[in-house]
Amino acid sequence: MVTQSQAPDVVRVGRVGKAVRVLVAVAGIGLLINGSVRASDDAWPFGPMSQYAMSVPDDAKIDYTRVSAVTDAGTTVDVPLNIEGAGVARAEIEARAGEIVKDPSLLQQVADGWARKHPDQPKYVKLELIRDTTQLVKGKVEGPPTSQVLATWEVRR
Amino acid sequence: MKIANWFTPTIALARIAWLRTVLYLFVILDMHAFVRDTRDKGEHPGLYEPLLLARLLDLPKPSVANTTILYVVLIVACLIGATNYFPRVAGWIVAPAFTWWVLIGMSDGKVDHDHLALVIALWVLPTVKAGSRGITSYGDQTRSEAAGWAIRCIQICVIATYFLSAVAKLRSAGWVLSWPGSAVLTWAIVRRPHPVGEWLLHYPWVLHVMQWVGIIGEFCSPVILWLKGRWQLFGALFFLGFHAANTAILLIHFLPTVVCWLAFAPLERIAPWFQARRSDRDAGKAEDQAEHGRQAEQEAGA
């Protein structure tokens, strides 16, 4: 037990302990620098800190991917792409958009996720992967977005 | 030797005790509020795409069984670690378990960048041998180089989160400084619509000022490692303000990094401060009582 006093004790680490600690820290810094300079997100936790790191030109087209659903109640709704909604995050859908276009059956799990989490709500019968595009002109938003259907999936029961 | 000593300053063990409690409880919050889809991924591993670390270690695909066990083990180990009883055993369980938890959570095509400092903190905390257990550990003023190393590692990771994001901004533009003058915040707001952000869309120059302030702050962030006292506090407040602004505009909070700023705070002073306050109050009370006593004597004598 250590009691408090005016001059608290100092516990030092041995030479080997210190050398190992310094080496581990330096190696960790090296991994971080390597990640930032040449690796991708795949190298987590030593990947680049690339959130919002891209330079967006003043005349860019801004894409926003969403999933629209026709329900068995005959309504058309925007699927809430989060864990509480359909159990899939928008970022996951965006990251896999190319795969979904090739294989629209991947959308089935969106319908399954919704049905599982909201058993008392209308079921999805048809899903559409839609891309909204907003045009920038001189760095400012110009007009409402245009929409394009990328993939369609008739939900399996 | 001087450089080696920079990595191992002597810091009171009490700071480690406070960090253990706060960070292990934060992990429980994190599992429910932030990286909260790990168990869902166990049920539906359809989009599972293992990251490098998971492939290197050949970790099994998430299933209901392994994610449920992981969940229970993490909750129990975090609760034990947070008490500062058996903090090292609990800590050596939490570190790999939470790393795996986050690895699964981020194995779906999207990786978040706010967990570096927290994950590394969990790996370095159990390397520190505790001098005392339980409640007394919060007041343990024994200064330790092992504690200092752990604290330094967390601090470096907090700062790296900012500095390296400035590096990433240069890299993505082909090592040119075009990011702060670009429409990146406009792009971000269009994709994350939210009233404060949408209002700012009308004023692109404000967004450009914010981008410049952000990237200059990120580039200068390593200075904070060498600042002391009040100046270090200003540095920390700048970045907490930065996160508050990001939260207001984009609803991006970075709390797992924010909580690790506590590694810079002199938490070891909390217990002595509290004791001093209590003994002041006790002394004050004793004086009051003495005063009352004298009054009573005088009244009795009158």
C-alpha cells in the first residue's frame, strides 16, 4: 500500500522494460505513418484517417444513394437505412452499390431486416436502389437533385 | 536517453485508475450506441468482408454464438475492470475482445476513423501494474513510468487522429493543398441533410473558413504534446470545439476520440482536491461549532 505524502514515490521501469516500451511506441508510430501514406481502410486500426479527406471540385456532381420500397399496403416509402430501420447502414449500401447493381438479390436482406425489426408494419414487396444527383455550380447547390434507378428487386417471401 | 524518457514520463497511478473506470464504462456505451451492429452482423453475415487484421488472425466469420459470447465477455470484463479490482486481468480480456468487436462492426465496406485512440488505450492500460485496488486507487499518487508510457501512447493516438487526417487530405489530392478551398463541406452536408448544415449551404465562404481553420488546427495538433498546463488546455478546448462544430453541422461526434482527451487531464488531482475541500468544510464546521459554543457561554454568563 502506498500512502499519500508530500514526496510521492516514483516507480521506474527497468532498462529492458523501457527499451521494449519505446520500441513498441516507435513501431506503432511507424505503422500509423505507413497507413496514412500508403495503406487503405483495410489496415484498420492503422489505416489512413481519410474521413472527408477528398477535395470536392466546385462543379461536382454529388451522389446520394437511397433505397425506395413499395409496400404490401400499396405505399412507396424511403427505407430508413440504419440499424434500427432496416438493419443496414446507408454507408454499407453505398460501399456495395456496384455489387448490388450486378446482383440485386443483395437487396433481399434489406427487406428481411425491415420485416424482422418491424413485424407489425407493412412489408416491402419491391425495392429500388436509387441514386440522387445534386449539381454544384461554382461551389453552390444548383436546383433539386435528379434521380436514377440503379437496381430493382422483387422481394422473395 | 532523453528521447526514451519522453515516452515514459512519470505520471501518478491515480490517472490510470480514473481512465480505467471511464474507458471501460465507455466501451459498454460504445457497444450499444456507436459500434452497435456487431451482433446483427452475427445474425446476418451477408455483407461481411473481413479487414486485414481479421484475415491475418484468421478470425472466424461472425455468428450468433460468437458475437453473443463476445458481448457477454466484454460486458463482464468491462464492469470488473471499471472497479479497479483485477484491472489487468480484465483489461487483457477487454483489449482483444473489443478490438474484435470493432473489427466485425467495421467489416462491411465502411471503416470509421474515431476508434484509434480508444482501441490503443485498451491495449496499453493493462500494461500498468496497479499499486492499490478499488477505491483507494483513485488517490494513488505514486508516480510511475509505466503509467506515463500508457498515457503517452493514448495522447499520441489522440493527436495522430487529427494530424494524420490532415495528411490524408493532402494525399487524396495527390499531395497538393486543395482541400480547404474545395466544396467538401457542401458535399458532406448535401449527403447528411440537417437544418444547421442546410442553412450554411447558402454561405459557402463560411464553410471555406471552417475548412481552413480545421486543416491548420490538424496540422498544428502535435504541438499539444509539448504544451503544458493552461496552454495545453486551450489546445484541448480548440479540438473539443472542433468536434462540437462537426456535430452541429454533420452530426459526426467522434466521441470515442473525445473521451481519450482525458489522458491529457490531471485526473490524479481529483481525489486530493476533493479531500482538501472536505477537510476545509470540516474545519469550517468545527470553527462554527466553536463559535456557537462561545456564544452559548456568553449568553449563559449574561
